[in-house]
Amino acid sequence: MATTLIRRLQEHHAGAGLTLLTAPAFAGLFRHWQGLRVVAFPRKGAMWQTLRWVRGERFDRIYDLQSSDRSALLCALSGAPERVGNHPRFPYTHHPPDRYRGQCHIFERMNQVLASAGVEPAAPQPHLPIAEEEREAVLEWVRWQGLEAGRFVVCHAGASPRWVSKRWPHFAALATALAERGLPCVWAGSEVDEALNRQLADQAGIDATARFSLPQLAELGRQARFAVTTDSAPMHVLSASGIPVYALFGPTDWRRNHALGQAERVLYRELDCSPCSLEACPPERGHACLAGITVEQVLERLQEDGLI
């Protein structure tokens, strides 16, 4: 989601040196960007090393898009005269007038942060450039699997280990139903999804766990007909593919977190207990928010949209 904001900052500060400080896990996202210096520091255990580096760079302005306690401390001690952040508090010199309490989508809020510093809003379109050799590797894999462009579906059924409540329990049945309609599922995800994806692929579909980088996942999406996901990082990555991305939401608030440009494709249930923001559903609730979304309902929506 932040990629389109960073691209907007590049446009606003054309001709200036722009540096992105990020975690090592995300540095690869920006490997093929033009005009952007990327520096990675671990999130844990490197606070003072990171601070020494930031102070040594003598930045004129810092955009703290995260605005966590840790990043706020870095801003406070950075020595930068202009510090742009998400909350009306120290150390930010530029910020929206009100504190963010989830009253709008996080992307809308980030545009408010940019506006506080005189930057025009970013467009709701993620930007994930890819090198030609990496793109060719994706196309070769698609051919090797016997898949045809526009005739398969990318699915991400997992969630982070602590957010088991985000998982939709009917993915295997959906994959079987789609396969019967000539649309095999490709199970995407990282190493944390390995066991789940292996189990799903044993029933239907192709296991592509940890096979692709994030830019390659976006390219895989460009070859697919559509995608079905949980509320997860792959949901946001696949929104850069230009295909329909159907996201199943339950414990988290889709109004704040849906993929850019995909709000009308969110699948959810209106329940008193949802969103609850609980990492595990209380047993007495029976995971009604997600378990109650049936395969038939998903298929009906896909049919309405002319995709199956």
C-alpha cells in the first residue's frame, strides 16, 4: 500500500535525493525502482545503529509513514528540521490536525499526512516494478505448470501465525469448485503458509509456496483471471496486478484495510461481533464471521461479475 505513496513523494521531490528506510524483508520490493536509495535495518536489536546512521545523513525532511513509538523516537533524535507524521504530537512538525483512530481507510489517512506537508494525494494504485528476467521466470513457471494466461486463479488462504482468525475455512471447497469450471487455483504465500498450502494443494490446485518474490507475485497475478485472499499482505500485492481481488474479511475492519481499488470486492458478513480485532475467535462464536461465508456465495459473486 505504501508503494504508491512513495512514488508520489518521488514525484513531489523530483531532483532531490530520496532515501527509503525499511526492514530487510521489504527491501526487495524496491530493488528495481528508479531514483530511490533503499537502506534496510532490522526492526529489532539495531535501534542505536539505525539512529547513528539517520543522524549521519543529516536529512532535511523525514516522512514517518509508520508513526510507531520506535519510528517517532528516530524522528525525534534524527536532527531533521522537518518531520512529517501521522499524529498531532511531538516530534512531528507536519501532521493531520486530528489523531488517527481508524476513522477512515489507512490509505486515505496517509494522503492526509502527505497533504499536511504540502504534497498532492497519491493515486490508489500500488506500484511494483519487476525486472524482465524475473518476469520471464514467472511466465516460464506458468507454462511449466500447464497453465494458460487468464485461465487460473491465485489464492492466498493463510494469515500470520498469530492471526488464525483471519483464515476462511472453505478454501479447499472453493478450489475444487473452480477446478470443475476449468480454473485451477495457485496457492501463493510465504514459508509460514507452507503446511496449509500443502494440505490445500493435496485436495485441489498447485502449491506455489515461497516460490515468488513480491514483485513476481504481482506478475503472477497479471497472468491470472482473478484472485481470492484473506486480509493479508498478498491481498495488497495482488492489487498491483490490475485484476479483480476478492478478499474475505471477518475479525478485521475492511473499511480501514481493504486492498486499494478493490473495496467493492470485499466479502464479509454484517455481524454484531465483527470486526472484533481478536487474533483467535472465542469458541462460543464459532468463527461465524468467516465460516458463515459459504462457497456458494463466493461463486455467486464471481458469476455476477462474469468471471466464471
